[in-house]
Amino acid sequence: MKSLVSILIMSCLFLTACTSQPMGDDSLNSATYEGAQNAAKHFQSDENLKRYFDEAVAYAMFPRVYRAGAGYGLAYGGGWLFQSNGSPLGKTTVWQFSAGPHMGAQYYEQILFFRTQRSLELFQAGTLEFAGQMNATVLTMGVSKTPSYNKDVAVFTNIGGGLMLEGSIGGHRYSYKALQTNAE
């Protein structure tokens, strides 16, 4: 039990050390960037999400997030933050720690819509949010949707597959690195 607590404390310290240093526009040639663009096109083809794309000042696209857990869980994914017109703003990552009755592993793609400039700025500054969740994935495609904005952020998830049963509470930590173009 002591080692588990130590691991959780070290993980939290690691997450608070995330920085938001600018990066060069050569990152636009990365596989993560291409994956984020392709995943965004997938979400844009969903008529139910048209209003979110229309209302958002920006969106964060995570083309692949991996989760695993057995009592305690961890998830990690990399993605990109885009302006509403699709122009890249920078690179982002998500870490999630969870505790509660859950077992298994899964992967998914996720998009976060920011309705206001203030919600975008909070995301860019780095946020920690707690969320309870229920999930059942059995080697199939599934979708988890929030029906409306919560604190001016809407989250949609396409579950790619895996085997996961859970009812847990956890925290999400996002980090952001702004894109610095050659013109700057």
C-alpha cells in the first residue's frame, strides 16, 4: 500500500512539472499532428457535432488515448489544439489517474470543444479537473457524449476498442505547448 501511495505522489509531482514552452512549426510534420487532423475530420463528419464546431473558438483533438486499470488506472494521450478554423495553436497531452472499481484496458479518440476564449485560456494555462465516470467497453466501437457544455467545455469520445469495466473517480491533467511559427 505504501508503494502505491508513493507511486501516486510521484506521478502527481511529475504532472505538475509539465511546462508550456513554445515549439517550432516543424512539429506540423509529426505523425501526432496528422493523426489529430484525421481524427478531427472524423468528428467533423458527425452531423450531431456540427453545432459544437460552429460555436467553438477552438478545439483540442486527441487521436489516441490509452487507458488501463485494475483498481487504480492511468491514461495518456497526445494531441493538438486547433483554432475553430482548423489552424494549429499547439501540441497538448492528457494524463488521467483514476481510482475505483475498474478493470481492463481501452483506447479512444477524444475531442474537447472550447466555447469561450476564457475556457480556452484556462486550458492553455493547464487545468486539473475531477470527474466520475462509468464505462463499459468490450472490443467494439462505442461513443461517450456529454449533452451540453460544462464550464464552456464539451467533451466527446469515440471508443476504439478494448475491454474495460469501471465506475471510478479520477483527475485529468492537460499540458500545452504553443506553436511558434517561423514568422515570430
